[in-house]
Amino acid sequence: MKKLIDEILQLEWAFFQETSNEGGPASCQENFETFEIIRGCQFAAWNEDLLNSYKEDLLEAREIGRNLIAEKYGRMMESTCPERYEKIKMYFPVHDEERTAIMEQIIAIQVEWLEEFKALYPKQAVGTRLIHTSEDTEFDTSAETYLRGELATYSGRTLLLYGRHIVALKQQGLNLSTIIFTNTAKAYGYESLEVAKAVRF
């Protein structure tokens, strides 16, 4: 699956480079190594069907000139910068009530996982995003808002597969946040979360 993940990362990175930012390129847009670790550790927690579907989303978006990364960050502004969001929201696909309900069910599970992770691993959670949309500011985007923006860019096919993946993990008593942060700790050279220092992942 590494080849598949690498292909996704290259597609995302190309979109990321084309995403405009006030004040010029953000520092994270110039650091592929960190991008590769952070996003790659997330994708390593997905199954192959989900990865293939998301890759197709990226390829289809590229074909029609749609930038899913720019759209993700634009959608986040609905919470972090509502006035600016009102000026750009017409460029984003409108979701029906059923899709929105599915997204919110997924988000509720993942917010719960994030809360559990931060309670169990407070040192390892130092420097990570705030959890709740209610904590958003213009300069600080919560994990909940970030996830909502990302899910909004998935095709219906990918969202369904992602939802099934989340439910399967929950039924197994697994926590996706813990899996991702474990992958990240190992990518930075630690044997496990337990021995990882309080670094900003």
C-alpha cells in the first residue's frame, strides 16, 4: 500500500502547492517531509479500498480543474472566518441533508476518539489542534472543523467507504486517533506512543 499512499501524497502535494494563502505561501507548503509524515500516517490507517477511492477523487478533481485541498481550507472558513466564507461558498458543491447527516455522525465518533486520546496521552497531545468547532478562532482551526472540511471534499463513494471504515474500527474497540498518532510517533523514530516525547505532530 506504500506505493498507493505515495501516489496520493504526490497528488495532494501538487494541489497544496496551488493553494493560495494570504501573505504568501505558508511554511508548511515548503516542507514536503513533514507533509509526507503527517498525511502519510493518516493514510496508513486506511484500508486499500478507501485509499483507491480517494485517489480516484483526486484524479477526477485534477481532470476538471478542481482543487480539493483549497476547497477543504475554504470550507473551514465557515466556522473560522464566516464573512470570507460567504464570498467563496458558491464555488463549493452543495450537500444534501443525507450526506450532511452521515458526515456529522462520522465527526461525532472521531471527536469522541480525540477526547479519549487526549485524556489517555496528554503529553503526546501537546501542540495538537484544539478539538471542538466551538473553540475555533480566525487563527486557530479545531480538529473537528478540519475534519468537517476534509469530509466535505470526498466523493459520495469515498465518504461511504470512510464511514464504513470508521464504524468497523469502532466495532473493534479501536481508536483511529490513537492509530494515527502511533504511526506518527513511529515515523519520528519512537517505538510507541508511550515513549514518545511531547512533540508537535
